[in-house]
Amino acid sequence: MGRLFGTDGVRGIANSELTPEMAFKLGEAAGHFLGQKSRGRIVVGMDTRLSGDMLEASLVAGVCSTGVTALRAGVVPTPAVAFLTKDVRADGGVVISASHNPAEYNGIKFFDRDGFKLPDEIEAEIEEFLVAERDWERPVGAGVGRAECLADGADRYIAHAVSTVPGRLDGLRIAMDCGHGAAAVTSPAAFAALGAEVTAINCDWDGTDINRGCGSTHMDVIASMVRDGQYDLGISHDGDADRVLAVDEHGSVIDGDAIMTICAIDLLERRALPGKTVVTTVMSNLGFEKVLHERGISVVKTRVGDRYVLDQMRTSGAVFGGEQSGHVIFLEHASTGDGLITALQLAAVIRRSGKRLSELAGVMTHYPQVLLNVPVNHRELFSASSVIAQAVREAEAELAEDGRVLVRTSGTEPLVRVMVEAAEEARAREIAERIAGVVRGELG
């Protein structure tokens, strides 16, 4: 058995790779490792995938088999589960979601009692628990856990998100793509509560349409909507709403780097950026680092994954960080990447500043960046390939100070991601395709 946990929990094709039996075992693990004590409580939430009901039933059964109560929050965003876990003083939280992946995938990820993702060491212990299959004494009779409904979970989270915005958003016209995902139950309501005029699409779901031709993986949908409707801001979520990307009033995409640039400068100006430090990943654009350095803001980089950004934030005392993908963490308000809170904070900057989003985003110049996702059959052999390593070294030497190269495996899919940044897009693409060819030759 290979490593079960990727960069964001356990993930795979539902009912094939991620089976009900595995979900039951993960529920048992949640009870053992998060429940802390008999009669503990664990919040369980999910996105809109058809397989969610099946996996929730199995996972909740596993939790209850340990004597721990499962608080079923139903369809809510991932950051809502993180918030609710702490808000209701539960012992932990579990989300059933595959985030931006297609509908046939699903996943399971854990939060501790404070709403933070589990460290690698605890995930390793859980994997050992799953593999060992040791006999343990199951509680019986009155010792068995219950499954209870956390009916006001979405409302609690909406109220919290709204409370993070000083003032109102009256007068702002917002277009929103909920991606047939969990954002539908929270984001439109939160913006409306603050007085914004909201037009939201893809708020329904049938369990098979999440992320399909919509949401943050298909930004052309929200871009055309904003251009046609003359909105001030367009926002687009992924399936579990832990990330957000935006478009300005012209329909131009505002990625996570640009969102972080706008919010970091605003925090600095409001003296709300302790240590003048922002944490991001190695994927962030060189232009992001440059514009923040010009303003005296230090940029600390981590490996890819918002959990690693968060770990560094907690270690260094930074309160703001995130990823180019749109996972942004306002640690004062959230313990994980939160698409709704990020969108609200971005809208608040627009309202406070009186500037158009295009003007706010214009302070950052993006270096052309080409990202190729290369399907492979033998992802596990990546780190041992001297041929790939040599190709990367040669590309880095060729670019020198005028760009950079990053080649890594996906933590959730059978892909190798090849990213090349250069002063000219054509050069970046030529180098990226050259490396991708080497990866295909080596890993199939």
C-alpha cells in the first residue's frame, strides 16, 4: 500500500479507489485519533457529489462504532467544517470532498479540534492504523455513538463570514459562479447579507455536475457573465469552496497571486500585517514577489499545498498567506483556505478604496507562466529519475535570473506538473514542452 494521504487528504475515484469500506475505516480512525474520549463529537460535512451520501453513511458508521457522535452538517464548504468544529467545540472535523476534481472523484480530509488540517505525522499514524487492522474492543449498548444533525451549520458559518467584513458592501454588483458545489448554500447569502447585489449561477446540482464546465476551473464562464452584465466583481468557486478566483470589471482573470497582492497591500496600509510577511508557495509568480518586496513586505515560500502555507504561518507568526490557485488564508478569521472569506475581503477592499478591481490588480505585473499537466503511469518513480533532474537543471541554467522551473508530482492525481516562468511566454512554453516530453518518456 502506497501513501494514502496526498497533499489534501485521501482522494480517488469513488466506489472504486475510495470505497465505502475505506470510508468506514477512516471514520473509525477519526473516532480514535480525533474523538479524544468516549462520547466525543466530530463534525462531518460534504460537497454535492452523488457519492457523498454513500461515503458519508459509511464514514459516520465508522465514527459511531468508536463511541463518538457524528454531527452531520450536510452540504457545506470545507472551510465551514473547519469553522464549525471549533465553533461547536467538537473534537474534530471530517470533510467528504474532492475539491476541484471531476464528479467521479471524492475525498476525505480531517481537521483537529481547532479547525486545522492534521500534520503529516498524525496522517502517518492513521495510515498505520488502517493497514494494521488490529482488533479493538468495540463499545456496545449505551456506549455506541450517535449520528446527529447539525441543522444550523451553514447559517453559523455565513454569520461568521459576514462578521469578518467591517462595514457594508452596498452598491457593489457581484457576479458569482458556485460551480454546482457547496458554495451555493453559503456564498450568495453572505454577500446579500452585506448589501451587495448578487447574481449567482450554477447554484443547483444533481451530483454529477460539480466543476463540470463551470467554477474556478472554467473561468471563461464568469468572465463572459461579468463583461455582459457590467458587474464590479466576478467570483468563481471550486467544488468545496475552499478557494476562489476572481475577474475584474472587464472580465480579466484575477488569480490567487493578484488577490493576495491586493489584500496584502491593504492589510499593510491598515497596519494589520504583523511582521510585514506573507507566506505563499513555490508556484507563486515572480511578479507577486517583486511587487510585495517593493513595498517592504517579505515573502516566505513553502512547498505546494495550503496546509504547508498554514504550517509556516503558524510557525512564523504570519497572519496572511495563500496559493496562486486561490487558496487564501486570513488566519485572523479562518484556520484553512476559505473561498468565501477571501472573496468578501477582496470586495471590501474595492468598496473601501473606491477603486476598480482592474486598477487594484494592475500594481502586479505577471511574468508569463506556462503550466503543463503531464499524465503519467509511474508517478512514484519521479523522484528517482536522473534524466528528468538533468532536464530541469539544463532549463534552469538556460533561464538563469530571467525565469524559473518547477517540476513536481500532483498530490491528488496521476500527473506531473511542469511549470516554467520566463520573460517571454513563447520561451517558457518551449522549455515546458521540452521537459514534459522528457517526463512522458521516463514515466509513461
